[in-house]
Amino acid sequence: EVQLVESGGGLVQPGGSLRLSCATSGFTFSDYSMNWVRQAPGKGLEWVSYISGSGTSTLYIDSVKGRFTISRDNAKKSLYLQMNGLRAEDTAVYYCARDYMYASDIWGQGTVVTVSS
Amino acid sequence: QSALTQPASVSASPGQSITISCTGSSSDVGAYNYVSWYQQHPGKAPKLMIYGVSDRPSGVSNRFSGSKSGNTASLTISGLQAEDEADYYCSSFTSTSGANWVFGGGTKLTVL
């Protein structure tokens, strides 16, 4: 069974850092690009970041450039999102998702990030 | 304000059909055949229903179909069932500065 499981969310003060992880199973991880997508409370979906299967290509939404870093460890079949300089507007459920034909075909259950003092 | 525009809500009775529109621009929906649609039930992760404008992933009912004309994409659900009640989001790859994928604001489908 194809599965994505996020972890690492929590409550953090403004300006703080968190590292999200996404453990995968059931497919050849290195064959797929991956995305992080977030959803603020009561709001819609927002794409955050992308990484190619090899990890050599990364993309970010403007609002997180310079603060967030996406990475992957293909040997561990895991995806990461290092989040620094967190702001209140980063508060959201963060989903990792497998990229397929410029869409996201498999999603994790999400991890909650709350930025508040 | 979302980059793609969807109606906030639609409603219909079981067995009827509905269409949800998703209006973008010549930088996203109009430029690429990379429109996708997602279904999200409350408290759950999104589920891919349509990719590449009109392709259905394995396991998705053929009651769901997608299309595109110019800068507007559409999701049609025929033979509505109670379990179709959910939020639906469209998404597109984009060449707009600032992001590489954009989503619509979401449409709440109510099955009466």
C-alpha cells in the first residue's frame, strides 16, 4: 500500500523553527517528485514547495523563499521541510504529496503547525 | 485571494448533475493541460479526482469528469450521491511569478 506519513508539527513561537518529515512506503520513492501543500485553518489549499526525484531541482512559493528548505533522503525514502523564521501566517496543516503528471496523487494525513506566542 | 476562481458553493439533489467552474488566466489554466481537481471531506486529506484536465486516476468513479475551454476548467459530477458532499479544489501549473502551482479557493458541494 502506498503511504505517506508526516510528522514534526507542533506549536512554535514566531521566529522559531520546525523540521517536518514525511516517511513514505509502498512505491519507489526516488522515481517521484514530491510536494508540500498547506492549508490554513478554515482556508483553502496552498502549494508550498516542490522537489524533483533526484533532489537537484527545488521550487518554492514566494512567501517562503529564503525561510523554508525542502530536501529528501532517497535511501531513507523520506521528504523533509525545514522551516525557519516562522510567522503567524505559516500556521496550517502541512501535507506532503506525491507528484504525478503535475498533480498530487497521493497525500499524507497532514501535520499541524501552529505559530503563536 | 486565490489565483483560480471557483464558486463558493453549489448544491443539487441526489441523482442530478453539477458542474464546478475554475477560472484562471493565460498563464495557468489557459496555458497548460495540467489542471487537476481534488475532493476533500472535513478533517481529511485531499483526494485527487482528475488530473491532466480530464484524466481519472485508477479507482475514481466515472461519474467524475473534467474539461477545459480557454482559461476556464470544469469538473462535472453526474448521478450525485450523498458521499459526494465535500469541498472541491481545482489546481493548475502556472508560469506566474511567485508560485509554480496555484489552487482555487474551493467549492462546497452540498447534496440536498
